[in-house]
Amino acid sequence: MKDRQEPDQLDELGDTPPAIFRKQLHQLADWIADYREKIGERRISPNAKPGAVLAQLDVASPETAAPLEEIFTDVDRVIVPGVAHWAHPQFMSYFGCTTTNPGILAEMITSALNVNAMTWRTCPAATELETVVIDWLRQWVGLSDEFEGVVYDTASVGIMHALAVAREEAAPATRKLGLTDRGLPRFRIYTSDQAHSAAEKAAIALGLGEENVIRAPSESQFRMDINSLGQSVAHDRQSGFHPMAIVATVGTTATASVDRIPEIAKICREEKMWLHIDAAYGGGFAMLPEYHWITKGWELADSIVINPHKTVFVPLDFSVLYVRGLERLRRVFTLVPEVLRGDTIEGEKNYMDYGIQLGRRFRALKAWVIWRSLGRAGVVARLREQIRLANLLADWIKKDDRFELSAQPSMGVICFRFIGREPALAGGRPSFSARPAVAPYQTDRSNESKLDQLNSDIVERINTSGRAYLTQTKLCGRTVMRIGLGNVLTTEEHLRKGWDLIRETVAAF
Ligand SMILES: Cc1ncc(COP(=O)(O)O)c(C=O)c1O
């Protein structure tokens, strides 16, 4: 970026003079617009070793002011080349990147305002917009109005808060007295072997213990096995544990599978356990009538987390925790420091009361801007396009005998595996719909482990090429490749290029 302020233009104190700042903003606007327009021409991830970024920078802490021109030169020279460009249309790893242009604009306004949404008074608009966007999303996914929510940075933080309420209800007065020296039983949380590790993180943070998160196996469609779950709960109850909560998933990290919520909810009801639904990824798809089936049983949950930063086009970070009866959450976390007493007005929502964070970003603004600028219809159309692309890729995979689908394509996620030049190498082409829990991957262990290595090497080679970026994961103990779509910039042409690259890479092994 050119034409930054000169050192002699810097005031000793105060901020950049307005005229200079205006010019810088225009330059930055051009920089961002260029970045977005030409992002597809970039290498996706740097071909560098750890430490490469720091090796190019002066890491001594700055004693005196540097001209902004010099700082931005370093941004262009070192920082941007040191970034993995998640918003690149051929970055198809994890879940699709949710950057949108309206989101970028909204983030700029948020940083200019830089308000702290602790209480209604400290920023009425931030509080009221937070309530509004939480309610829009609730209506869009068809959740009953018994649920109200709060915005956190991430789903991991959401689940921790949900389980804190579950813990308080299982062991009243824990908020006040803690867990120790009260003769309490060991509390247990159940989830599936496909669930995200956020459940364990929450157990660690809440003093419940990582080992008290019990992972039930999943069945053929990577859904939690209900029989095993029921047996674990019953066995633990008989052994003196206190089954406290079940974490079911709608859109698992590896395959976007959807647990059978109604059956899980039944166990929760019978056993008086908290039901948390981790819909961090999958929740947004409930906006589509054809995906409405995923919401079956949601009305029986105690809490549900949805990450618009994974599916609903809000840039990182933005996660909503819904609780049936939000007051249950407030009771666990409300605590008014003296310094804020004057700013807590009775009858108004003060979002600091709903979690451990006091200072809170004005996250609602970006959701409000993006969702208004796309409209529900625009969000739905984009989600449908992701699903169309995911199914298209699945068709290409099915037509190439060197590959197999490793799971039913779900939402924007496709898992597949290179099975070798000769289909016979993996013992024929299995049908994922009839897949038993572990076979057929066990038909020939020696070949299968070679294929594991090959699949891993293929992903590694593609990722280091800088031309596409995929994930590798394990399913039924075997290494598979995984693609997660969702970026609004990813078109059919990008997907085709990504698939061509996979096939080229495979052919070169
Ligand atoms: C199913 C699921 N739940 C929770 C999380 C954690 O999300 P966050 O990064 O918002 O904490 C992830 C992350 O990928 C996920 O896939």
C-alpha cells in the first residue's frame, strides 16, 4: 500500500489526523477489494516452515513510532504471504469459509464503534440487535420461542456454558460452593465417537473431568448408537455415577452426520438428563425445507448451539447458544460488579449476565448487516448451491473407479477415499449405505494401511501445491479425504479444478 503517512506528519499524541486517516481508509478499501477480487489467483497456503514469518520480521518490541507505510509494507511483504487464505475459492478444508463482502464492511463499522456490549446501557443498540438476530435465526431454523439465546465467540464456549447449567441443575449450589467436599457423585456426559472434542474441553473447564465424557460408538451412518448409549447410561447409574447430560450432534465434524435426536431425547427425559444439541455446523441447514427433518426432537432439548460462522455467512466469530428458559443460564452466571451497578437497569437484558465474559464485542452488527443484505431467501439459495456442488462432486467420485465415497454426502461435506488404481485393491467397491461399522475396510489390512498412507500423502501433496486445500480424517479407522464446501466464492468451476487436481495428483503417485 502506498502513500502512508510520513513520520513528520505524526502528532506526538492523539490519533492519526482525520485527513490522513480518510486517505488511508480509501487505500485500504482498494486493498481489500483487490484482495477479494483476485484471491483465487493466490497460493492458498504458504510453502514455508514454522518460524518463517518471524524470520522476516523485526521481532524486537517497537520503542518508537514507525510510519504506517513501513508497517503496511511488512503486511504485504510478510504477513499476507504467511497466511493460509481460507476465503480462497479452492480452500475446501474444514467447513467452508464464511467471509462475505457485507460481513467485511460490517466488521469495519464494528471496529470503528468498538463498543462494549456488557449491559444494555453500555450499548443499547448492541444489546437490542443481539436479541433481534438471535430471534431471526431462531425463527429461520424453526426453533420454538421457548428458546432464547446469547451470542458467544465459539460453539466450544457455548457448550461449556450449557453444561455449566446442567451441572448446576444436577448439583444445586455448585455455583456457590464448588464441587469438592460435598459428597457429590461423579457426573457423566455422553456423546458419540464422532462428536467434537468441545465436550471434553467443557468437562475440563467445569471440573467434571475429561474421563467423565463417555463416547458411545456410532453406527453405520456415523450416528450415535442408541443402544450403546442407553447401556452406558444404565451401567453408569448402577455403578454409582450420575449421568448428567447427553451431547447429540447435528452435523458432525467429519461427515456432517445427524444423530437421532428424538431417541436421544427420550433417554434424557427418562433419566432426567440435560440434552445439548451441537448443531454448530448443521444447524444453519435447518433453514431449508428439505433439511427440516434435522430439527426433529429439537423442542425436547435443553440447549442448542448453532454457529452462523460455519454456515450462515457470518465471519468468524459468531456462535449462538439457545437455552430453553434462558433464565436458567442467567441464574448460573449473573454477578454484578459494583462498578457496573449503575449501568444495570432492571427489566433490560444485560448480556454480561449470561456467561463468564464481561467485555463483549458488538458481534450482532455483522449478522444484522449480512442477513439483511442477503435476506433469508439469499441465505437459503447459497446453502442450496453448496449442497448441489457437494452432490455433484459425489457423482464425479462415484464415476471414477479409483475412488469411493466413505460416507453419505451430507450438507456441504464429502468424505472419500482413494482405493487404488485397481478397484480390487480394496476388495471391490463397497456401498456406503450398506456399510457395516468397520468392514469392508478390514478386508486386507496390509493394503488398507498402504492406502491410508497414500490418502494422507495425496492430501499433503495437494495442500503443499497451494492450488487447493483439503482435510484428511479417519473414518472407521481408515484415512479418508474430506471436502467441506460453503464459501460463497466457490463455483462449479473451482470445484471442477479441485477435482482435476485430486485426479492429477493421484495419477502421479
Ligand atoms: C460439530 C462441531 N461442534 C463444535 C465445534 C467447535 O466449534 P468452535 O470452533 O466454534 O468452538 C466444531 C468445530 O469444527 C464442530 O465441527
